[in-house]
Amino acid sequence: MANEILEAVTIRLEFETGLDEKGMPIMKRKSFSNVKTDAASDDILAAVEAIAGLQMHPLSKVAQIGTTVLSN
């Protein structure tokens, strides 16, 4: 049976920075790597909200991306 080990966590914030000529939203992303692998989702969200409060554009989406290593 394979073992899964969470090796790295990155959070990606997506901001809406305006509209293009067709009226579609323009999205910009900021990523933060080296997030503690044992950090609770509530703690990550609190940090994201603090970071978003410092930005000039509204936060549209937050993604938590984990890199998992598989071994025997």
C-alpha cells in the first residue's frame, strides 16, 4: 500500500484587477509557498484575509495547493 506524505503547501490568491475590452474580469494571482504543512485551514484563511486587506484589488479566490510524495 502506498504512503502519502504532504511535502509542501502553497496558497494562491486571485484578485480581480479590472475589466478587459470585452467586459470580462482581469485576474491577477499571488502565490505564497513554504506554508507549514500542519497549518490549520482556519489559520491559513485568517492569514489570507490579512494579506488581502493590504491589497488594492478585491480578493476573488483562494486556493491551497499541496504537494504529496508517494512511497511504498
